Amino acid sequence: MRVTRTRLSDGRELIYFDLPGAPERTAPDERGLEATRTESVLRRDPLTGERVIFAAHRQNRTFLPPANQDPLAPTLPGSHPSEVPEQDYQVVVFENRFPSLSMAVPDVAETVDGEALMAQAAARARCEVVCFTPDAAGSFAQLDLERKRLVIDVWAHRTAELAGLAGVEYVFAFENRGEEIGVTLHHPHGQIYSYPFVPPRASAIAARAREFRDTHAGEDLFDAYLDAERRAGTRMIAQTEHFSVLTPVAARWPVEVMVMARRPVGNFAELTDDERADLACVLDRLFPLVDQYFPGIAKTPYIAAWNQAPVAAPRDGRLHLQLFSLMRSAGRMKFLAGSESGMGVWINDATPEAIAARFRELWGEGAWPVDDVEAAR
């Protein structure tokens, strides 16, 4: 993988990731953008202890622009200039123009209104956009196996680098797809957030992992859970040499799949070449099935959330994908109403066993040919 770093005209970093044989990336950003001022603030809820990020500058961010103003498309001759100066790319990563968190945010007072109970801090970390295809009509599912493997290598590269930033405690890669989810750009892309704290889900998992070790003679929670799911079998979808694919026993969403590493792997950067090749094949098989889940629905809206371990506690997490959709039946969405939004108590409209059975039906018998894994190495 070749890595080419450059800067956009407003000073944000842009990084091209290419396979061998790709042309050199030398095109400058000629838009003459003025530097944006980011003033994100992080406040802690005095009652729950959870953090909330305030990023008022995002109110005016780009929202579903017309096709001829796609900011994630390559910049072709005569076209509207975009965030990507080159006329083509394979995978490109750049700092978000409207970030929720930024390393450049100014300092703020340590409290709100001088009240010690109301703590706040500058929301200092980094948010990145990951463009994995120049095709505005494409999708992650349609990437060939080689490109999916390249994206995994990019996630590993960015995880390692962002985890090394001062103050960063967690790195989260994700993809939102579909207007139903709330995307503001049609062009397929993902994002990576680094956080100056461990977010609630990761914090809860870490606490549970530590508790399990303490009460089970050092046993690993993730190993124990995967063993239990394999014994039960009712929610397992597939298993490869390095990954388990299943619907979790306490699935919250009407469509939900988990892909978890079978050995203790805290993040993408820790994956071996064999594991990355295996994961590329798993994703190559899984993502197209999401679009087949509901008859008559060609593009199922989804969120692909990559859970990693906290930066400072690699044993307290394990790399796994949560791939889920808010669609509960063809054309009908699940809304997070009173119980979910008000109390954080999920009520699922489907059973995990039925979700897994549908994915097993779509997955089919047997595993992919060995040469597929070889091609992804």
C-alpha cells in the first residue's frame, strides 16, 4: 500500500492510499478555501456522567448537494472542484471540513457558568472522512475483494495513527448509508472519529470485560461469549478460521449482524495479514446480503459500526463489527421513541434467532473457495 500525504487549500490533511501501479498523486487543491474555525465543546452530564459534544458550526454543513457538486467525487476537468483534487483515486482520507471534534479547537473554561458540577473541556480529537470509491453510485458491497482489503489496511493505518494523538482514548470507524439513517452526502463513504474519552458502549464493554476476568479466574469475556454462541448455534451465521459471524443474543435492531475476531485482537492495527485477508472475504460475502434481506428493497439503509478496544486498555475490548439497520420490514423504519430514547431500553421488533436464520438462508451452504482468501492476501 502506497501512502501519499498532501494538504487541502485550507490546511486540512488529505491522504491517498493506493495499491502498487497506481499513478502518483500530485494534483493541488486550487479552491483557495479559507481555514474554518472549529469551536466544539465537550460537556459532562452531571446526572449520568456521560459526555455530550456541542458543535454548532456543523449546522451549515453540506447537505445532499446535487450530483454535479458532489464533494467526494474526483475533480475532473471542467467539473466543480471537490475535496479530492485528483481525477481518480482508490481510497482517500481527509480531515472533515465540518468536524465534531478537532485538534485545533481553542481552550475553554473548565466549568460551565463557574459551577464545579458542570464540567466542560475543548472537544479536542480528530474526525476523518474515508472515501473508498470514486463512483457516486457505488457502495462498499460493490467494491472488489482487493479494494475491500485495501480499505481494511486503511482502517488499520488510521487507527494506529489516530490512537497516537495526544489525548485520544478511543478510535471509531463507521459508515452510515441511506437518507433514512440521516446521511448528508449521497456519495458512499465512511468516517473515523477519535474521541478524547471512551464512549458509553465501549466503556460498558470494558467494564464488563474487567468484571468477567475478576470473577472467572482471568477468563476472557469475548472468548466465553463466542464459545457460548457456538454451543447454542441458533444465532450463528458463519465461521471462518479467524472470524465468527452471528446475530448477538441481545440484538437491539430489527436487522443486526456481528463479525468478531476469534482471537484477542483489540483493533485493526493488530490484525495479521491472514486475518485481514479473511476479514475482506467475510465482508465481501456479508454486505451484499444486507441488500437482499428484505424482498423488494434494493438498498437497505444501515450503520456499520466498528468496535475497537480503548487505546489504553487493549484487553478490555475486541475488534468487532456491528452491522445493523433501522428498517424493521420492507419500507418501514424503527423509530427510537419513548423507551429507547427516553430510558435507553431497547424493544426489538424481531428475534435474534429469526434474524440469524434469514442471514443463514442468504449466506448459503459452505464457505468461499480458498482462492478467494488467497486473492485478498
